[in-house]
Amino acid sequence: MRMIYLALLIFGMMFLSACQNENPSEEIGVETEVPSADTVAETDERDVFEKGYNLPVDEEAGKRAEEECKEVMEMIAEIYRNADKGIASNVVLSDQTMCQMKEVIKETGQPVTSSETYATMENYEKMEEFLYACMDGKKGSAVIYEVNYDGGIGRMEYFFDGTDMYVLAARAVWNQKNQPGVTYLSYTRINQWEYTEKGWFGYGLCVPEYPEVTEVVDGSCLIRVRPMTEEQRVMSEKCVLGLGYQGNNLLCSNWDTDHMEELDYNGMYEYLYAMKYQDKFNSDDYPNGIPKEEFERVIMDYLPVTAAQIREWAVFDEENQTYAWARLGCLNYAPTFFGTSLPEVTGIKENKDGTVTLTVEAVCEMVVCNDAVITHELTVRFREDGSFQYLGNKILDDGIQDIPEYQYRIWK
């Protein structure tokens, strides 16, 4: 034991001496090579390009992007100055004002879209031609402008080198003196992309991933290039936009006039109220529940149900003659990507019985980047005054298996 102890002590002293040597490799006969500054720089640059984000911006391309952003901002400056900006600190322009700006920018000949729902891209043919060429492996580039609600613009320039696609993104805004300035410029590789049959350009940007970050960074983007028809847009705004797929299950469950007991009447009320009165439902006006007559009148306007059926199927307070309502929150709603989807009418069929069947697809931009998470057929009947009732919804191709189970806002 004593000999082992002495051996360990001697070994430890030798190890300590080697560690204190300025160049221990010389002590043990190992040659080392200190990397040069150029080698380190090349390694760092290679790592950056492999990651694909925060890529160095080409000086000439970056300067061109900034100059063109400022030129376009000057084109819409008068519209912005004369626009109603409200009294809030954050400017929010109307859809009409953004469309006016878009009409001016389209004179550049470049594709231009805007932030409002179901926006139409002007000069879309140029972008579509570029994407079709990319699908054939042809090199090229294309620019898209986007008008934002704050009156600023985004400029996305896409480059395809025959293998990979990149996007040079710039953003210009107005300062307090109504002068334009470019606040953002980035160059990023697109790790995957697709141009769908419906005319959606979907892609995913290279973004930081674990372990560099601990939360998911969403680099997905979905842009409608080929516009909807005017009829599809009108029907989308009238019949499905106000509902969506969050907080109610009118569009994300199977039901018809003979099977309406599973609908979430308490959840759908606020959406139908907003559609009927063109005003947001204010729950502060109903601290003790929604009066029976008001609740039932709104529901029966949009669904072929009786007051007795509503009282049976919804959460109803018999004693106070009111219907319960609860705001969506962490206790009664688990956020899902599907819930953020946008319903879009893609087909319209007039039936012999006077009803209309709308083919609707759920377009999801977040993470999954899918222009049809589910496809469903929504049947409605229009009245002579333009109002309508929902008569049924059918999710096609067993798509209900691909979406989260619906979570009722209030359980009986």
C-alpha cells in the first residue's frame, strides 16, 4: 500500500509539472499547430453559412434594397400623410388605405401584397413565373413588396442559385416626422419551400435550433401569390372568417341539422354576435351571464335550432335565466397551431334545394406551413336579405383525425 501511495505521489508531481509548463506538448513530444487568424475566420464563415441565418449581406444587394425601399416609401408618402392614423401611439391604417398604397406600388411592375386577410397580390404573375422557373432548376431572382398596417413596407428579394433559395429581407417605416427609414436588413437561406396548386408560396427559413436556443423559433412563412377569385374572397369574408377554428367548433367538427347537440353554443356566441352586429362582444356588459332572449336570438339567427334545444345543449342557468360565458384562457384552452389557421373558401356549389355548399380549407402558416390542414364542406342557406344560416359541416378524407380534439370552453 505504501509503494502504491509513493507511486501515485510521484505521478501527481510529474503531472503538475507538465501542466505548469508553458508548452506541455514539447515535454511529451507532441507537435501542435496554432490556427491562423485566416483559418479561424474561414471556419467561422463556414459555420455561419451552414446554419443559414444571419448571413452576411452583399454590400451591393443591401444598398440596392435600402434605396428601393426608400423610393417606394416616397411613392406612398402622400397617402400616408393624409391617412387617418387614429389617436393611438401605434399607427394602424385601414384596409382601404393599404389598398390605395398597393395600387401605387404596383406601378413599379413588381409583385406587391398587403397585410389584410385574403389580400390580393398585384403583378403576381412575375412571382409565379419565378417560382415555376425555380421548380425547373433555373437560376433567378424576384422581389415582393408588402404594405403593412403601420404604413411601412417590407421588401423580400428571393434568389435561387439552382440548388438553394435565399431571401434578402428589408423593412422600412416612418418616423415621427413622417420620414422613411430602413430599420431591418437580413439575408437568410430557405431550408425548404413549395409552391402549391392553390397558389401559396410556403417556405421555412433557417433559424436557431436547440441547443443554441431552448424554445422553438418559427421560421415558417406562407404567402398567397395567385389571388383568390372575387367570389371566393367574398364568401370567405362573409361565412367563415368570423368563425375561424379557435374557441368554437362550427368549422372543425362534423354535424348536420339532425345532429347539432355537440356544437359549442356557449363558445360560438361571441363570434356570431360579432358577425351579426359588426361589433366585438363586450363581456363586461354581462357579468352575471348572457340573458336568455339575447343569447337565443343570436344563435337562432345563424342555426336552425329552437330555444328549447339551445337550453338543453348549452350551459344554461335555469334560476337566473342566463347563459354562461367565459373568456378563452389557460384554464379552458390549450393553444394549438391548428387554432391559428385561416379558413379559406376554395369552392362554391349551388344545390338543387337552394342551399350552397362551400368547400373550405384551413390554411396554417405557423410551423406546419400548410395550405390545407383540413378540407371541409360547409352548407349554408342564404335568405333574400343576404343573411344566412349554417346547415352543416363535413370534414373530408377523415381529416378530423389530423387535428386536435376540440376543447369545450365551458363544461356542463
